[in-house]
Amino acid sequence: MKRRKTPSKEKILAILKSQDYATSHEKIANQIDDINRATIYRILNQFCEDGIAHRIIAENGKQFFALCKDCEAEEHHHNHLHFQCNTCEKVECFESEINISLPNGYVIENFNGLINGFCNLCSSA
């Protein structure tokens, strides 16, 4: 579905584009003073529906959003792993696609593969 471009959407998209890793709704809200939290969340959900971003759900239920790279909305797949650091809590996408084989009749609608551990910066500290 074609949606209208708004200044609020452009601000949130700019924040997502500036990140090298997934970011939370809270961190986005802390960078924007003139957009309320409900609007930010609604825009992030629209970005996920439209294939602009994807959602990663951490073990504690906290949601992170990452800009999709080289995704076409018609052929949108997120079968890749994510890594969350136990120390700095950074969430990264590992872009290698994972092939998941299900029995006949099963269809994947969503995949949320999250690995927890220590990132390269925190593990060396």
C-alpha cells in the first residue's frame, strides 16, 4: 500500500538510516522531541508492514527496529539471525539468510532468531 510521506516519517527514517544496528522505540523517541511516542510506534509498525524496516523481539519482549537492506516489498524475507549483546544490549543483524525447512502444509509468516552473548567490543574488554 502506498502511504503518504510526512515529516514525522522522514525523521524516523533518517534515524533508522543513521544506525548500523537495530534500535528501540525508546531510543528513537529520545532523539525526537516533537513526535509523541504513540505516533513513533505507529510509524515503525507501518515501516515493518511496508518492508522498510523489520522488528526484532528480544527475550525480555523489548522491540528493536532495523532498516531493511536490499529488500523488495514483494519479496520480503527476514530469515536471518540477530545478535544481542548481554553487556551493551546492542542488537545486530547477521545478514546471511537461514534456510528453514518445515513439513508440508506449514507456511512461515515470521521468524525471530535471536542469539544472546557478548559482542566483539564487550568480549574483548
